Amino acid sequence: MPELRRDPITHEWVVISTERAKRPHDFARQSRTPAQQETNCPFCAGNESKTPPEVLAYRVDGTAPDTPGWLVRVVPNLYPAFGPASGDLAAQKDGLYQSMNGLGGHEVIITSPSHTEDIASLPLEQVDCMTRAYIDRYLSHKANPIVQFVHIIQNYGRDAGASREHPHSQLFAIPLVPELVATELEGAQRHHTERGSCVFCDVLQEELRGGERIILENERFVVFAPYASRVPFEMWLMPKAHRPRFETMGEHDVSAFSAALQEALALLRNGLNDPPFNYWIHTTPTQMAVDDVYHWHLEILPKLSFAAGFELGTGIMINSALPETAAAFLREKRAIAT
Ligand SMILES: [Zn+2]
Ligand SMILES: [Zn+2]
Ligand SMILES: [Zn+2]
């Protein structure tokens, strides 16, 4: 019988469809053609002139901006969804209709000069650099009074919306708090009012006690399959300690976060044959003070299924994999790999 599960944070329901349940192996995709070197890639070292001028780069000493010699490079998106960074929001209402200017920012964070190596396969120090670039650019946009939320994402693989093969993340600085984050905040506030505790910390405690949905952990971070996973092999990466804001991570957190992210993505790649995925960071909106209530996390959603009429029309996802089975499968892959 299909089982309805409710997310303890958002209170949204998902259908875990055991009728349709497949074995984890069935989600492994056909082998994907690995990324091929291309000569015209604007994100490759040597092609810096093909992008707008860099806004940040960690460079080998003595190398000039917009030339090779960088480890991580951040450039404005050529076709920004948000921007410029300042101006008149011109928020207005016209009868039922509301509008404002899409001020803010939209940047590309190029993971490394390598066209073919990504987070799962790069040296860990390189992933640390990427994480530091996330934080540096986050802080820069947070200082802009127009910006209310900074959304950092990665789309991996064409089926997950990556328009370029060269591994990269994107940062969106936006002039409002997005609905999904508002829903999580509302849920977290409700839980805090009722029980006086952080719902994310409580979920983590429950997960660590049971253990059946834990995928991996290190000294500071845990990766688990959420109880009400919306898609097969959904994973959440969360700091073990209560941390409301992503951008306040110290050096030790940066390395532990990068290591956990790398390991989670390597498990996906090795266990499921390199599937496309999207990940994003949910953290406290830049201008809010909800330190006791909210707890930052990174959500990874592999693209192994798609939302159709039921999901789009109801907002209720049908997930054809049991989160417990998915977690056990990935744990096993990890045991084999280590
Ligand atoms: Zn490239
Ligand atoms: Zn917490
Ligand atoms: Zn979230």
C-alpha cells in the first residue's frame, strides 16, 4: 500500500509509493558519456576573455585578473536572471497585480580550471576553495540592502539544467525571500513555539538515534535521506551543531563540509552511474534574525524521476524509492569503497 509521509519541517506530504517501488539498482542510469574537453569552453583556463570580467578569483601569486593561474573563478552570468545590484525596485501594485524590478545579482562560480573533473573527483583542497568562494560571494551580496536571499546552487548534467558541461555553481542574489524558504521558516517557527527547540536539530537527533536513513557522517556534518524524501535518493547535508547561517562557517567547518559534500556526490556517481542532480543551500535570509529557529542545510535532489500532472497540480510528490532503502544502498557502496 502506498504510504503518505509528512515532512516534519514544512508539513508537506509525499507519497512513498511501494507499489511502484523499484530496487536501488534500477535507478542506475545508462552510462553517460564522460565530459569531453572542448576548445571553446568559456570556463576553461585560457578562455577568460570569453566571460565578463571576474568578480573574484583565488589565484597563484603574480597572475593578473582574467588570465590563467586561478583555482576558482567567479564571473557575472552573461544572461543574468537578477541585476543590476542597485537601483529603484519600483515595487508597484496594479489592481490585483504586483511587480518590481529584478534587482540583485547572478554569478557563475567555476569549480576549477578543469573541464572534466568535478566535486566528486577533484582534490579536496580544490573543493575547499569552491566553498570559500561560496562564502566570500555570499557575504558580498549579503551587504547589499536590496538583497533578501542569496541562493547558491549547482545543476549537474544536461537533464538537470546545466547548460555547460564545465563544472560550475551559480549564485542568485534576490530581492525577496522565496516561498519554499518562507515555508521552512514558518514550519521551524511553529516547531520552536510549540517545543522550544530547533526542528532541524530535533530531526538530526532522531535520525542519528535510528540510523536507518543516515548515509554518512564526519565530525561536523551528517548526510541523510529525509523521512519524507520527495524524490528517489534525495539527500540532506546538515551541520551537526545548531548553525543558523551558512556564511559563518569557520575553517574547520569548511573542510568538513567540503569533505561531506564530495563524499555524498561520489556515492551518487559510483552507486547510480553518474546521475544528473541539483543541489542548493538553504540558509537564514540575509536580513532576518531567527538564530534559534533556523538551521542551514544543503539539499541534493538527483534527477531520477520527473514531476508530472499529479505532482505539478497538487504539490504532492510521488517518490518511488523508500528513503531507508536508498540510504542502506548508499551506505553499502560507501563500505565497499572504503
Ligand atoms: Zn571548460
Ligand atoms: Zn538546529
Ligand atoms: Zn531546505
